[in-house]
Amino acid sequence: MYVEMTRPAHVFDTACSLEQDVPTGFVLGVDLLHIFPLEGAVFLPHSDVTDPSTQKKIQEALPKGKADVILSDMAPNASGIRDIDHQHMIALCLSLVDLARCVLVPGGTLLCKLWDGLESRRLQKRLTQDFTEVRTLKPQASRKESSEMYYLAKSYRPQCFKNDAASA
């Protein structure tokens, strides 16, 4: 699974799913586990992307505090109880959407792995509020019976929280 990049980009990768070289630019990887060094990339190993202190480190590490692309291959530790695992996965994805509001540039892209289920539409609805285009992708490498899929959200539109009454 990859996002094609035709220009230099600043990429923020969670769970270190990056498999393709970025033409030139900046790659930041964040993972709960140990990350082996990769030339040209910056890593925050043993870091929880949902933790506010990690989010601050992400902003500090990104050039100008912003990313062009966010790739997420995060998944919670599975309990074996499908509905609970699905809810935890959606919660991870929603936390990433919240973080995107702080670090994603206008026009940016977010790729987020999820397990399909009852809450998937809620995540999709949230993405359509912030992105011009949201597509569902199923990797060829994923088994047909697997609920694993991705949402590819393109053309980020930052939400303005202006006080409209004050400007009237």
C-alpha cells in the first residue's frame, strides 16, 4: 500500500508502514515498538501517537510543524472480540484525524488503516468533513475474508473556527 508522491513531501508515518522512498523531503516515523534506523528518516520509537507529549514531539520534528502526507498502519492489540477491537481501531483513527488538524497542510493526504465494522461510517463521515475526497481501498495483499481496509483522504480542508458574529 502506498501513496504516490510526485513532488518533495514531508511524510508522517505511524506504525512505520512506509515502504516506498520519497523523492526528496522529510520522513518521520512513529511507533510503539523499536524502529530500526533508516537513512534519511527521523524516528520516534516507543512512542504513542495518541499521547499529547508525543504529538508535541511530532510537531517539533516536522519541518515547520507540518506534514504533506500522513500514513497510518496503526492497529490496537487485538483482544479477539471483534466489536471491541473494531471500536479501538476506530478510536485510533479518529485520534489521528484530530492530530491531522494540527499537523497536516491544506491539500494534504491521510491514509488510515481500519477494520471494517459498524463504526466505519462514522469515521468516513468525519473524514468527509475535512477532506475533499475520501476513498475506500482494499489492498491486494489483504485476504478477501479480512475486514482490513484503508480510507484514503485527499485534499485536506482546514476547518476555520472563526467567530462569524464578531465579523458581522
